[in-house]
Amino acid sequence: MNYAFWKRAFDICGAALLLAATLLLWAIIACLLLVTQGRPVLFRHRRVGLNGVPFLMLKFRTMRDGPPPRMPDRPVAKAPADPRVTPIGQVLRRFALDELPQVLNVLRGEMSLVGPRPLPEEDLAQPGWLLQVSEEERARRLAWAGRRQTVPPGVTGLWQITRNDEADFENWIVSDLAYVERRSLALDAFIVLYTPWAILRGRDRRSRPQSKQKAETTESGPPT
């Protein structure tokens, strides 16, 4: 059996176990969102998946309606302080609980537990992150956008467990390309097991003085 077969088996088993283990948490989050924000509980966002095929990625809704304050020089790079995020949404995002519904994307075969995070269609249709860069850098970023689509997008990934800054675009590119080149079941298992620690460690890092954070070289953070 090849890697693709075992990766899919790993995804189905892992997603099913995670869904079963968190069903009560799903119910609690859904009730809180219904009481505080009303319907819909789930947010559906059109993303680009394997081989460029679009799909609707699921999240728990964490924001009010309104235009996003974005940083157009990076895909999926939202402004640090988004006034649309609700108080409950801040908690869900902090602990990556808003990402839980993506286990349904995994079970449907649209995503994997591990892989590059899927980019929004609009960020690929109007790639501001290709502007105001050298021709060499433009070619590198285009290669990154293409190569990351040769593997299934993931709920978590190498970038999610190694970053310390939402704006760390360079590490994002390097991490995605490294995963595409070195992907294996062992690496997938390591990333899955390390992700909860990366989420908690991200909280610890944000609570430290800024000068101390800059002095560190190890990066971490939750999924986007």
C-alpha cells in the first residue's frame, strides 16, 4: 500500500476519533453561539484544495458580518486586531476550537488532518502578495502557491506548529515547501501530536514581554 492510502486511513481514523471525543464540546459551543450570535453557527468559506479544486471549509462562526481588515501583501493575513471578532470568538480562536468542524471536511475527503492550510479563492484570484516584490521572489511565491496544491490541505501543518507571528510569511513558505518535500506518516503523526502543545505554547509566548519574544528563535502558534 502506498503513502496516499495510509494517509487517508490515518485521516479517517483520526478525524472520527476527534469527532467522537469532542461531540459534547461541539454542543456547548453551538449553544453558546446560538444564544450570543444567533444563526448560523457554522461559517463556510470557499478555499482552494488539492489540485486547485475549490471547496467550502467549515469553522465555528467567530465574527460579526463586515468587510475584513486585511493585509493584502500576504494571503490569509488578517489584521492583528479585527473588530468583527466576538468575545466568544476570541476564546474559540485562541484555542483553535473554531477549527473543529474541519474534521467534517477531512471525513468528506476535502482536507487532511495535516497539510498546508488551504488558501481562500480571493487570495489566489487577486494575489496582492505578488505585488511589490522582485521577479525572483514573485516566481518563488508562485511556485509555492502551485506546489502546496499538490497535496491535500490540512487542518494543521508544519507552519502552524513552527510560527510565532501571523505575519511570518517567509516561514510559511519554507514550512509548506518542506512538508511537500518530506511528507510521511511519521511527520503527519508528529505534527498532529505536537499541535495541542503548539496552541498552548502560543498562549504562553503572547503573555511574555515583547523583547523576550523577539530573542527566541523557536516559533509556534495555532492553525489559521
